[in-house]
Amino acid sequence: MEGATGARRRTAGSKTSTIPTAIVATPATPATANATATDASTAATAGATGQQPRVYDAQVEAALIAAQLPLGATLTVDHVPAYLSFNKHIKVGYRRPMTRWECIKSLFSWHNESINIWVHIFIFALYFRLLLNEVIAGPIMPDAEHAARLAAAEIAHPHHVHRDGDSWATDYLYALWDATYFDRLMALDTLDWNRLVSLFALSFIFGGSIIYHTFMPSCRSEVSYQRLLNFDVFGCVIGTGGTGLAFLLYGFKCQHPFFANGVAGTFIVYSIYTIYKALISTSAKERFGAIGTFCAVRFVLGVLQYLPKIGYHARPGALVFHVLGQALLLLGGGINALRWPEKHSWVRFGRDPVTGDRLGAEKAPATARNTASAASATVANGEEEEEEEKVASPRGFACVHGVGVVGHNQQLNLGNAIDYALNSHQLWHLLSMVASTCAYFGALHDSLDWREVVCDA
């Protein structure tokens, strides 16, 4: 049966595959290729007359299939490769296969990665701007001006090196409501290595995430996707390690240098080991275990570093922000691992995610808009094989698993709103943004404490 449903194909040791006649009927010039690729009736006529479809290599095949969809078209989870559909509960909103340039242009279309990308673009721009300010503006401030600003801040909100008993708690709670509490933070205008390392680490985290989520559709194999994912994982570990190294070195000024440097050196070695473990992990569970253990070690070392500063100098501000940031990261990771809320059917309002119709209602007649038919292709490894290709939706882009079937552009409806906005991964991104802000405020407190604390002889 060769027509609109499919085409017989014989292969003998070759890795080539056949374009389904529903997509390509006859070879054509570039001027007519698009019309030929999208005209199913012409394909059916060609099949009826016995005309054989041409054989193309994988790259041409992918280009022809992808060219049929506009840039803003989205696919269902059944029409993308398994390595790009790791969350089965997000049903729609996937981008079609794209070139790298098309991935960049897709930033301005609506899909299920839009919020992930733009949230991190915003926070990356903020941290990168602060990083530039730290590098450029910090060293050029005259010492006299800096000293004057610190003196003015001290008059507005004087600090005490030593406090009696538990009075620091009252002072700290009061400071949270007193606007002048931030005067000394804003007076930190000269170059500070603690803030510099922290801002670089935070920028690295979100920069890697932007690249990963933007260029996912350009991956044509699991190997290329794994490389892109490893870059994102590398950025996460480097960023988390960078912020941790900053507060281990600058968390407590009065710590013995041998102890502080020893802890920091051990942490650097363990960070390198975590990067190695995360990059060789073969599953998300192994990767999560390596990074989770790393975060736990970072947390314990940080608490040990801050306890003397709190006990002797009554300065809990930095620890509060660092612990809050760590808690938000753990909360976001748990939400992402549990696939909440998209895993629970009630969030879809009892509607089909593709059509938006209420589940159980009488289905509308199938139309060309909500159905897609094509042939699945099987490549024989050195053996002659003959089979009739059936109407199916094989998983994978065309240049990955033979011929792939593309979905249609899904409209936002009550059934799939959770796929586009506020699903588990997007909640994790939002929480990570808030957690990074906490880490930055913790770094500001560390720098402030480093300058103001007077160590006992």
C-alpha cells in the first residue's frame, strides 16, 4: 500500500531512509520543494501512479520536515525524542527541530521553555551588570570618598563589635525594619573579591542555563544533547561552588588562617570531584545525588564557619540569607523531582491538554489541524528488509530516528496552561532566582562584616 499512508522500502546495508509520501511526492526544484512537501493530495496521486519517492540523507530529510512548520509551531510530547521529553507530564508546547539561529529567534515565540529562559535572562542581566560595576567602578573610587561614605553610614547606623548576652537578636530584628540598616551595605563601593567571586559564580549559573534551555531543539542526537546538558550541570556546580568558596574564605575574618584556607582548599577539591561525578552520571538520579551531596557539604561547612562569628560578634545576617537561599534551592529541587503540580490531573481542570475539550465529552471530528499521519521508517543493519510503513507517530526528530512526525501548533487552553506556565521546572527556576538573590545579600553581609569586625588580639 503506497500512497498517502506510506511507502514500501527496501534497504540492503544502507543507512538511508525514505521520505513518506505524505511529505514528499516528487523531487522538485527549490522553488517548488515547499509546495511539494506540504501537498498531501499530490503525494497520494504520485503513489497511485506508482511513482517511487526519492531517497534523501538524514540532513535533507530533517530540513524538509521542519520546513513545513512555522517557527512558532509547537509539538506534543509524543513527537519529540525521549531525551527531550524527560517530563512526560508536560504534554504540549515543545519546539520543533531548529537550527541554532532559529533557536535564538524562538525566544520571541511562546512555548513551554519561554518562562524558563526569560526568567534567567532577567536575573543574568542583573548579576552581569553588578559584576561589571564591581570590576570597573570599584577600583576607581578614591579612598577618601570611600572613607567618607563609610563614616556617614556609621553615623546613620552605628554598629557594635561586641554585644552583651542575647541582645544581638533584638538589634538584628530591629535592623530588618530600619531602612538605615542598608546604608553600610550600599557603602561597599570598592573592589571586593568576595562579591566579585560571588557575582561571577551567579552569572555563570544563569548564563549556562540560558544556553541550555535555548538550544535544546538544535540537538540532533542524544550525544549532542548530553553535551549541552553537561554544560548546564557544569555551570550549576561552578556557581554553587563559587558562592560557597566566597563565604568560606570571607565568612569569618577572625578565623585562624590555616583553618580557613584548609577548609577552602578541601572544598575546591570536592567541587572538582562533584563536577566529575555529575558529568559521568548516566541518569538524573545519579546526577541529583552528586549535586545534592555537594550542597549538603557546602551547607555544613558554612554553618561551622559562621557559628563563631555569631557567638563572638553577634552577626547572624549573612548566615540567615545563606541558609534561606539553600532552603529555597532544596524546595525547588523537591518540586522539580516530584513533577508537581503538572503530575496531578486536577490542575488541568479535567480537560484534554491538546484540544482543550473536557475529558469524557464527545470528541469532535478529526480534522487536518488535530491529526497528523506519516510513515514510520525502519533502517536495516546490513540486512534486506521489506515492510509496509504504517500511519504512526514515531518518537524523534527526522534526523535522529529516521522519519519523524511533527505535531501541530497547539493553542493555549485550560487543559495545557500548566505546560506553559508554572510547571515544576519553572517553579524551580523562579525559586532558584530568589535563592541566588539571598546568596548575593549574604555575600554583601560577609563583606560588611569583614570590614567592620575587630578581632581580639
